[in-house]
Amino acid sequence: MSGKPPPVVLPPRGTVVRDLATGRIGTLRAVMDPGDPYGNHPEHCTGCLADLLPLGGGREWTTEPDQVITLTHD
């Protein structure tokens, strides 16, 4: 066992998500991972930040990837 947490699997870019840390809803714009500077594998990242854009526009914000959940229609 390596002691590392499992990688966070994020939805595709452009998906509407909720940031659990703030309760805000936005579009997943990008994933910034220092270990993957060219963004080749954004669906599996550790130590990265998710970049979100509010619906309807506004100031983007970042959050930890484990705080991002996909909104679903019930």
C-alpha cells in the first residue's frame, strides 16, 4: 500500500457541477494539475485544482477536485 489517496475522477470539461466547499454551481472549465502540466489526463488527477465558471458568467473560482460533484436531473 502506497498511502496515497485514490485519484479523484472528475466529469468532462463543460459539465455543470456543484462546488461542495462553497455550495456554488458552475461549469467545469479546466483542471490544473502540476503533475500533468499539459492537461493530458484531467480525468485522473491528484494534487490539482478544478477551475469553475458561474452559470451566466462572472468571476471564475478554483476548488479542490474532491469538492466537485456533477448535478443530475431527477
